[in-house]
Amino acid sequence: MSDSLTAGGAAAGSGEGTRAVRAGLPEPVKYEPTLPGPVFAAHFHLPGEPTGPYTYGRDENPTWTHLERAVGELEAPGQDGVETLVFASGMAAISSVLFSQLRAGDAVVLPGDGYQALSLVRAQLEAYGIEVRTAPTGGDAQLGALDGAKLLWIESPSNPGLDVCDIRRLAEAAHARGALVAVDNTLATPLGQRPLELGADFSVASGTKQLTGHGDVLLGYVTGHSGGPMTAVRRWRKIVGAIPGPMEAWLAHRSIATLQMRVDRQSSTALAVAQVLRERPEVTGLRYPGLPDDPSYQVASRQMRRYGCVVSFTLPTRARAERFLDRLRLVDNATSFGGVRSTAERRGRWGGDAVPEGFIRLSVGAEDPEDLVADVLRALEESAR
């Protein structure tokens, strides 16, 4: 092994592709696989006092350990005192931060335009006597709701509207008022932005989406600075048992190896799709942070290294949007985003998102850009008839 490689397997000072390929790998052992298989165990041999790392399957698992190291190396490369915890889903990770940090009488600031399940979380927080304030992501509007808050929850880019806020500015303002800061990094991925480097206390994400990228794993994670807040998150995971299966954790770790290749391809193709949509007269409300004329472009360019795989736009009517989705051949009509196969949906069908009836969320996959652009343009033409 090269001297530049750490015990976790990532090359110090290496490029992002190298880091993704090697992240979280153990030291090589002769005749052993480079990525050990999943460990299926509810309990471990435990004679004497329980002083070792693995005691019971709800607390720790070697397969989680490798994945947690991998995610940590991507979210906070070169940073000491940072740990990652993996969960059964993105919502399990989100809930772990909110419910481990907040108590009755506390106030939390949520994005008013965030992921639709946050409305369910809000109802539960309020049932526990926690004050919930909301403000839009765009224009750093959450600044106006920070006084007296215990926690600021940021979603940037927001889902599904793709607004972006200045994470560093908001984090500094929140910390000055004594509040913790959590950033939902799902849409950006660690290769798009690193919230901890921008001042956040927690980077939280659904690994179901682009991190794993194949639409076959439900997973979530929290990365944060070691200490009291992360200890509380770990305790919450133990109490509620919101743990991933070892097979899901192993699949996620395997998939991370291709993250840079997937993210680069999907981001560049998403920009190409956004550029052609910008020229279509029937398309309104087009959003993609990587477009130079997007309202979020300047802020996004300061804090993001890649702009993501999701493009959002609105067609004139619900019927037109449904015809467009029906005529796509390379894009599956499905929810979620970030997979290697492109997906799209009329987001209003779920309710809960403040979007027009013709609003489309398009997740760009790894297809050839020319093929995908042609498919989108053909579907637009055919849906007009």
C-alpha cells in the first residue's frame, strides 16, 4: 500500500474519484476481499466485560463501520473529530437529529419549501410542545426566524423547487444566536457541497438517492462533529432501532465507488437538459442551479462544486404534464431521484408540495446526453398534440 493511504483506504489529498473508490476500505489482508461482505449478526462472541467494538446488532455492525467511514471521508475529508452514523432511511436520519436535539419549549426553524415529509415531522414536533417556525429557502429568509431558536434546519438545494441559500451566512447567524445547524445534503451529495466545511453542525442525507444511485437501497446518514450533539443522535438511533440492514449497508458502500462518475455525468447532462428546456415556450418556472440565469446561480457557485441531477419546470396544465410524462421513452414515471435511470413525475400528484399542477421534477440519469435530450424534446412535441 502506498504511504499516502490512510487506514480507512482513502488517499490523503487525493482526487474525489480516487477518494470515492477507496473510501472506507479496511487495510488489505492477504486472501481477503477488498470490500468485506456484509456481516449478518444479531450478537457477537462476548466473554467477560463488554469492552470491544461489537456487542449487539442494534448498536454496531462491522459493515456499518466501513460505510460510515466511507461517508465521513466524503463529507469531511481530512477533518478530525467527525463521525458518521447510518440509518434505515433518510427520514430516520432526519428524525434522529430533530428529536434528539429538541425538547418541549424549544424552537426550531424549518424550510417552508422543503421535502414534503417535513410537514409530518412538523405536526409531531408540535405535538411534543416544540415551536416550529418556517421560512422559504431562497433569499436566506430563514435568517428572520432565528432569534431564540435551538436548531436551524436547512435544505439547499430545496426539494422540489431547487432554491439555494447561503449556508455559511445562515450557519454563522445561527451560531451567533446559540442555535445548532443541520443541512439536508441529499440533492447535492458530498461531491456537490460539504455542509460541515460551510459551518454546519450536521450534514444529513437520504442515501436512497444519488449517493447509492441505483434505486435499490433505502438508507440515511448523519455526519457531524464528535461530541454531545452526535452522542445524542447515536443514543436516539439505539433507542428507536432505526438501523440499516447489513446487506443495504454493503450495497451502499459498493455503490459509492462510482459516485464521482455518476455525479459528473448526471450533472453535465442535467445542465444540457435545462439549457434546451430554457428555449421551449411552453416551459415556465425552469430551475436548475447550474444555469447562469437561475436565481440561485451566484450563491450556488460559491458553495457547490456540482449542481446536481434534478431539473424542475412547469408545463401549462396538469393534462399537458401527464401527456409529456406518458410520451417519454427513456425516463421512467417514478418518484425519488438520483438513480442511473432517469425518472420524472408530476409532483403535485402527492399533495403537500406548493407547486402548480403542471410542475415536473425530472431526475437525470446516466443515459447518453444526446439520447436523453432528444427524448425530452420529442415528448414535449408529442404532448402538444
